[in-house]
Amino acid sequence: MLRYIFHRVWQSAVTLLLVSFVVFAGVRALPGDPAIAMAGEQADPATIAAVRADLGLDRSLPVQYLDFAGNALSGDFGRSIRTGMPVRHMIRVTLPVTLELAVYAMLIAVLAGVIGGVIAAVYRGRWPEWVVNGFSLVGLSVPTFWLGILAVLYLSVGLGMFPASGYVSPFDHPLRGLYFLTLPALILGVTHAAVVQRQTRSSMVETMTADFVRTARAKGLGPRTVIVRYGLRNSLIVVTTVIGLQLGLLIAGTVVTERIFSLPGIGKLTLDSVFARDYPVIQAVVMVIAASYIVINLLVDVLYTVIDPRVRVSGRAQ
């Protein structure tokens, strides 16, 4: 097991290094000059050159990358070109909002997706499966931004069930904070619940036809025990993979939802930074999101050793 975990850790480190190359090159491929954006369109060449030197943009690209990578390892991403604030502080303020929204949405997606998948697998070929698959198809087909706009129009403005915008930290006011996050979390959770549901159903259908499930039924075990202990438990390794990937996508994909509901998360920070060509913030945001995605996948891989004993024995995923 330790060999497996070590193998995954160094793979994650190499992946993060490659991501840093891509981020550094991609940001500098954006059109426009951040020095001009910071100094102003009417600034004289001497002022623009001074700003470029202050930002370190007058140095060679290899030197810029080494500075960027070295500072990133220590958590120092420099200062924002747009606001002049430390990027680390801006990330520290906005990232918790996105994480709260993503975790809340993922809880909704897992609860609805796993229950729906089990129902669709157990009642295969009957009307409960058709109903669950119908909701899944709608969740996969409807764009999140359109669903969010409709939710604001009808549930917030029309019925007044939820706030149309705003944010309250659940750590300061738990109930009020969850109330403000519920509608955007539901919108985000719908699509991901559909993915979890379809994968759970597929894995459950395969598991429920296995020999050990037939043996459990022949022993006289009750349907609930067979479904939960033998069917769902042995389907969890595939479902866990999907849940981990979906959580990573949630953290990276909250941009539109945060814009619709005016949430001060990392998605809004990303959009504002792209429009302002704020190199330090864009680099930091992408690196943080990539690192989050890599860490989530690493944790999922380590969780395999808990769910599947074969990983503990062989030291690799089956």
C-alpha cells in the first residue's frame, strides 16, 4: 500500500510541474500587454517600460518562469496588477467561497445520484428506472447557466423562496449561510448528480449479476442487505472515482454560477483577472485549481486502499 501511495504522490508532483509550464506559457500567450493595462493607454513609453521592469516582464522567459515557480513553492504569487493587493490574500479570501459551494453541491449530487442510481439498477426495466433516467437526461442536457437564470427568475424573483444574489459565510451564520448557498448549489449539483447516477446504475447493474450476489441471495439474505452490503459497496470504487473527478470539475467550473448569483468566489476573481490581463492572479488561480484537482485525485486513489482490499494487497488499482 505504501508503495502505491508513494507512486501516486510522485506522479502528482510531476503533473503539477507540467501544469506550471502550461500555465506560465498560456498566460503569456494572452493578447495585450499588462504593463499598458496598468499604466494606461495614454502612458508614455518610459512609464510603460518602468512598469514592465517593476513587474519583471523585461527579463527573459526562463528567468521569469524560475522566479514564478520558486515563489509559488513558498506560496508567494506576487501582487495583483489590477488592485496592488497580495495575490495570496485575494486567493485566501475567495477560495473558501468556492470550496463551500463546491462541497455543498457535491453533497447534493452524491446523495441524489447514488440513490437514483441504486433505484434505477434495482428496478431495471420498470417505471422507477424510466423516471430516474428521465431526470438524469434533463440534468445532462440543460446548460447550467440557463438553469441558473430560470432559477433566479422563478424561484428567487417570482416566488421569493431563495435570495437572488449575495453571500453569507456558513462559518459566521450557519443557517443563513446555507440558505444563500442552497440555490446555486442545487443548480451546480443537478448536472453532477446525473453523472453520478448514471455511473452508479451502470456499476450496480454489473455487480448485481455477479456470482457472489447470487450466492448471497441463495443464503436467504434480505434484499436490503444484498443491495447495500454486496451491491452498492462493491460498486463504490468506480463511483468514488467519478465523485472525485466531479468534485474537481466543480471547483474549476463554478465561474458561471458565481457570476449569476454574484458570489465572491474564485470564479469571479478569475473572470475579473482575465479581463484586466492580471498575470499574477491568473497564474495563481489556475495553479491553485490544478493543485486542488490533483490533490482530490490523489485522495481518491488513497481511498481505494480503504474501499478495495485488492489495492492494499497488490499495491496498484485493479
